[in-house]
Amino acid sequence: PQGQNNSMTIDEMRILHRTALAEAESKRTELRLVLASRYRELVGSSDEVISMKERAEELNALVVALPELVERVVQSADASDAGGSTETLPTDESLSKVGGK
């Protein structure tokens, strides 16, 4: 209030000024802490998105390979029914290579 400033002493104005500066610094510190917290949340979320993308790519590779693997199983079963098989079924190791691990 301007009317109040005219009736304040210089010492009162200095106290008011120091109080305003301290409050402003306090607000800046509070804002920095809030922003730092939000930044950490954002980084954590982006790490989760990257991980989800990698899992989706692995899953996609397995789904894409599935028809071939099923065909190999069918051929192996047919060969087995015909009296012997020279082809082997997919192993866990070969499946994990298809998945990108």
C-alpha cells in the first residue's frame, strides 16, 4: 500500500525489504525442489517407456517367428510319423535368440 509507505520509517522499510527478499528466496527454493522432483519423475517414466519398447520389440520378434516355428514343429511331427526325423525341434536357446536376448 502506497499510503503506508509514506508513513513508514527507513528501518521499517528495510525490514519489509529483507522480509520480501527472504520470502522470494524461499519461493525460489521451493520451486527448485518441485521442479527437481518432477524431473526425476519424468526421467523415471521415460526409462519405463524405453523398457516397454524393448519388451514390445522382443515380443514382436517372437510373434513374427511363430509361424516358422510352428511349421518346423509340424514338419518334425510329419517326419516322425513317416518313420524318422532328421530335423530337431526348437530349443529354449534358439527361441531366446529369436526374441533378441
